[in-house]
Amino acid sequence: MLQMSKAPALPATLLEIVNLTKSFEGVKAVDDVSLHLREGIITTLVGPNGAGKTTLFNLITGHLRPTAGDIRWQGDSVVGTAPWKIAQLGVARTFQDLRLFSHMTVFENVLTVMENSAWFWQSEAGSVTERRRRVHEILDATGLVHKAEVRANDLAYAERKFLSLARIMATKAKMWLLDEPASGLDPGSYERFVTLLRNEVRRGITICIIEHNLEIVVSISDRISFLDQGRLLADGEPDEILSNPELSSIYFGERNP
Amino acid sequence: MLLLQLIINGIQVGALYGLTAVGFSLIFGATKIFHFAHGASFAISAYVFYYLYAVLLVWWPISILAACIVVVVFGVALDRYVYGPIQSTDGSFFTIFVGSFGVAVVVQNLIGTVFGRGFISVPSALSKSVELAPGLYVAPTAAIAVVIAVACFVALQLFLGRTNIGIAMRALSESPALVRTFGLNPKAVSTCAFALGSLLVVPAAVLTSMTSGLNAAIGGRVMLISVAATIVGGVGSLRGAACAGLLLGIAENLALWRFDPQWSEAATFLILFAFIVLRPSGFFGRAVNS
Amino acid sequence: MIAYLINLATLVCINAILAITLNFIMGYAGIFSLAHAVFFGVGAYVAAFMALQWTDSLLFQLVAAMLLAGLLSAALALPALRVRGDYFVAASLGFQVLATTVFSEWKSVTGGIGGLVGIPPASIAGHAITDPVEFFGLAAVALALVVVLTTAIVRSSFGRSLKAIRDSESAALAFGKNVALIKTLSVFYSTAMCAVAGVLYADYLSFINVESFTIDASTLFMAMVIVGGIGTVWGPIVGAVLLTLLPAALTYLPFLPRTEIGSVQQMIYGLAMVLLMIFKPDGLMGAKQGEA
């Protein structure tokens, strides 16, 4: 995969962000950002706190409405589309604060994500046995099988992180937006986490990830987009972004005041 | 002339609604506690005043002072011994709401048992109407209500803008962490919010006891109006709550122009519902879609 | 004595249906409504009005009452559910106040403050149910059906969606759940079933008036759910049993004047709500939460 992204021809665009702006009471949290999220690779959003990364996610998923600009999913604008419809189009996300279904069991957390219909019949999710089998597979892959009947609230921190990932694996989404999914993981869990992501990308999933830890950014990214104060400062190959002295001064300036 | 009469009545009632709603809004803004028992505070202070002034014939300033003390103690005690423990364990909107609602139920029934469930009112020369123009009757209480409401609101704004704890109270609605940077204990700020918010019901309680009268169930009604005014005005905006209270008071009275009195509460509900549908952020509020 | 017990048991069944349906939206959908008594009232008035004017057929009464209550609640819920939970509480409180006024003023339909009297007994397939024991059987069957149906829904994919929305609405949205539709459907179901209790109530007592459908009633139903344990299967039933028997038990206290029983009952459950929230927010049956 890394090889592919370094080839001169870039993969096709799955989601296109065009001159996107979002202001809160005059303050521009996202300021005229244009960005292509390309198929089958991992794009990392980096930048200091308050750079507008999570706001960008909220705009893409429809949780927020942009002040100006456009968001195109496979060429069609999705601005103004309800969040649940955007999700059904194929964009799934995790949250920085996880937002697990805290009073439901681990098993139910994953199962309910597959059941997208508001009615009783789940024509697109397969039979009940089929669904249960898939939940098992996912819990197996994320190492949560022995916790299947535990309430999400009662999980340890790393387990909660993996449940958040298990939930997104249960969707049929083509694109995952991951908001700091690895923060606070110990090295062992982190290894497993990266392997999982790589497997999913190999399966054809497109990932956009917000990450602070530079080590993780280096090891995981195919492309990096650098945001600061709502503006997109740079967008390119990891090497060129990380070797840019101006960007690292902004980045580390914020990190070590 | 009837219309003018209704508007004047509406302003009198609305000023008092506004003041009560500001108390609720202040508590909600500063502590995020949905203080459903705010109506109970109103009922308690009104009945304390009634009992001392009209039954025991205590001098009126003492009666009002006693009402103030009792209601502040009630509010602060709730914060300390009911909301505090709930917040330290669960603290979800629901548990606080149920706890608060339970208190309101207990208070309403205690008052009903002690003072009876019928209407009572405090006789006072101040509520005797004078015919200002042909067919236009105004009692001194109307002027008193407006003057006191404006005075209280101005005093509150000064307090919130000028004093350390007042600024902290406004900050608490933004972020609890910010308050610690002021060197103030969030608990102390919360206590202060409950004391002030509860105190703000006293003028309305006393004047209502002289004008339209009291019954044991008045707390629930006051509660509906406070919540409605807070939402219509925009959550977190004291100015909004005050204006919305005024609006609700006027609307209730204007409804009398065409409808029977029992429908006046419907006006409150219709305005509330219209705002929830058309403008959920209220007059001055920010977007609130969860 | 037997007649007295049968009477209590019938009322317990009706109250249990009310508590279960309220628990369905409070415990599983996270919607806190103070207007449950309105839909209880709608069911009761529809049944009474139909019985007095057109038909004593229980089936027709049930269908009409469920539809009317469900549609009314959906009309209320669609706009109000778009906003925050505390707004819905306020909106439902306002709606309860408005509905109480309508119940007591719309004299041609509700009989005004005096209510409707002499409601003829309901009939199933031409057989009029006049015997209290038979009626208790009917109420018990209705309760059993509501329990089975509600439990089935809670355990279905729909129930999981509801719980997901309750736990995190934004996450549920982000995973493709049509939150507004799911919530509205759940409110529709809850209020339609609540209307069933209303129909039974009107047919059983053969007399109804606004006093059974006020904010005090809504509060009582909420207390049943909370005391028993919100979000559990048995909690609301336990709560309904306890709070229905409470006034009956209070009449055995000789020092209590009869006129104060209602008041004392409310004080007891008000206090119970406060203490439970402080010490045991999950309710009496709360230890079992999560199994559902």
C-alpha cells in the first residue's frame, strides 16, 4: 500500500472537500479548506489543538452544516444531507470521546451498528445468525470475544478503544473517519491496532485519521494533511510534510510551549 | 380600553414571570441543574409570607425577610443535600430531573396538607385598583411589580458583571475548569447561584399572594412558565428569560380578550411549542440541537 | 373481600400497562414524558364516547383509541424530538397542562369537569363483560400481551437501535440510524399501548373524569417506573403493584384522615424518587439492568 501511494498516479478521489468554511459566531473553525480523500489509502490529519480537524469530521458526517463550500461523496454533494443518510452512503466515524453505547453489552454495541433499518426487518444486514457470526468475527479480530457480554461502561480503557474500532468494522462503510483512535494505547495494543487498520485498508477501506503522536503518524500515513487555525497549510507525502521545517515549528511549537 | 387593561395586567404578571424565570435560568446556566423544584421555592416563599403577614400579622418587612431566608435555605440545602450527592454518583440529566421533581411533589403536598388546597390571598391596600381612565383599573402592585423587576434585573447584571463570584458564575456555564482559574471553588459558585436564583422568586411570590392569590399547586404552574421562558428566551440568556417571561405574561392576558380564563395557560404552551418548532435556540440563544 | 381484591388486581393490571409503556420510552428510548396521562385519557375518552354514542365493541374502541393516541403523539413528537431532552420534558409538561384544560372544557365530548357517566360495559363478539372477574381476566390478558410484545420489541433490532440512541444519540446518527423516525415510532407504540389502558379503565369503571388524567397522574406513572427500576422488564410492574397498593394500605392507618390519603401517597412517592436518585438511581429492580 505504501508503495502504491508513492507512485506518481494518485488513487481516485472518494470524498472531495471544496473551499469548505465553518464559522462559529464569526470565528472560522474551518477556513476555506479544499482536500481530496483518496481511495484505499490512509490520510492523516495533523495539526495543533484547535486546528479544526474534528470540526472537519463533523462537517463531513453532517453533524455540522458548513457556512460555505461543498463536500462531494463520489462526485455528489452531500451538504445538507442528514447524518444518518451520509452514514448509509458509506461514511463511518469514531469519536474522540468514543461515545460507546455505554449501557449495552459489547456484543450489542457491534450488532446494532449492522442493523441500519428503522423498522423490524433488516433486509440488508443478513439473517440473525449471519449477523451474529459476523459480530463474532469482528470481536475475535479486535480481541474482545471474552468480553462479549460485558457492558461497554465496564470495559478497561484500551478495550473501549478497540470496541470503538469494532463498531466501525461492523459498518459497510467505504470510508472511515477515525478521531484519535490510538491515543493512550500501550505499545502492545498499539501494534495490534495498526495491523488491524492495515488489514482493513488492504480490504479496500479508505481511512482518514486524526492523530497527534508523531511516531504513529509516520508509521501509518500514506498522505498527510496539515491544518492550523482552520486552514489547510500543506497536503502531500509524509516525507515532504514531516521534513518541512516551517510545519514542524508550528507543530512542535504547540506541543512544547 | 379592554385591550389596554389586558396589556397592563400582562406587563404586571409578565414582569414577575420574568423575574422568576431569570432565577431558574441563572441556576440552569451556572450549574446545568434542571431545577424543577424552582416552582416549589416560589410556593414556599409565598406561603411563608402569607402565614407570617396575613395570619400571624407580622410587620411586612419582617415577613418578606423571613420569606427570603427560608427560600435561600431551601435552595442551598437542595443543592447541597440532593443535587450534590446525585451529581457525585450519576449526575445525568434524568436523575437530577427526577430528584428535583420528587422534591416538587413533596413540597406541593406538604403545603396542601398544612394550608389546605383552596385559593388564599393576602389582603392588602396595594392591590386595590384605582380607575385611571374610564374602564381602566390599575393597582399600585402593577407599578411595584415593574419597578422591582427592573431593579432586581439591573442589580443582578451589576453583580454578574462586576463581582468576582458573579463573573465566575457566568464562566461556570461555559466551562467548569475556567472557574478554578479564578481561584474559586465551583461548589461555592453553585451555592451562590442557588441562593441568588431562589431569592429572585420572592418579589414575585409576595406580589402574587396579594394579587391573583395562591394555591398549593402554584409551584407546578410557576415551573412551566420558568422553563418555557428559559427556552423561549434562549437557554443561558438571562436577558432572554426576562423578555420571554414578559412576553408570556402579556400573551396569557391577551388570550383573555377572546377566550375564557381557563385557556390562558394554553397561550404559554402554544408560544413554547412554536419556539421549539420554529426557533429552538430562542430569542438570544445559540443553536441547541444535541 | 374477594371483590375488593379483584378490584385492586384489575387496577394493578391497568397501571402496570401504563408503567410498562412509559418505561418503554423513558428507559429504552431516553424520552422523558410528563404527558403520559394525556394518552391514557385519550384512550379512556375515546372508549367512553364510542360506547355512549356508537358501539360497545371492545375491538373497535381499542383500534380507534390506539390510532388516535398514536397519531396525536406522533404529531407532538416529530417536532419536539428534534431538540434536546430537557426541551421535550418542558414540551410534554405544557402539553399535559393544555390537555387537562381540553379534557375539562370540551363538554360535548368529554362531559367537562363532571366527566362521562354510565358508560355501558364493553363487549367482545357480542358478549358484554359485566362480571368483575371476567374483566380482571381481560385486563390480565391485555397486560400479558403488552409485556410479551414490549419485551419482544426491546430484544429486537429495533430495541437495540432505541438503546443505542438513548446511550449516544450522535453516535447512533453517525452509524446510520434514522433517529427521528425511530424515536417517533417508539412514542407511537408507547402511547398507543397506553391508550389500551385508557380503554380498559373507562370500560371497567363506567365513569371517567378529568381527575384521572392530570399532571398528578402523569407523575404517578413516572414514579411507578422510577421506583420499580427504569429500563428493566419487571421494574415497572413492581412499581405499579407497590404504588397501586399504597393508597389501599394507607387506609388501614387509623390516624390518617381519609381526605389526606392522596396527599400522603404523593409525599411518599415524591420522597422515594428523591431518595432513590440519591442512593440507588437504578430503582428497586435496578441491579438487573442491562439484561433487558
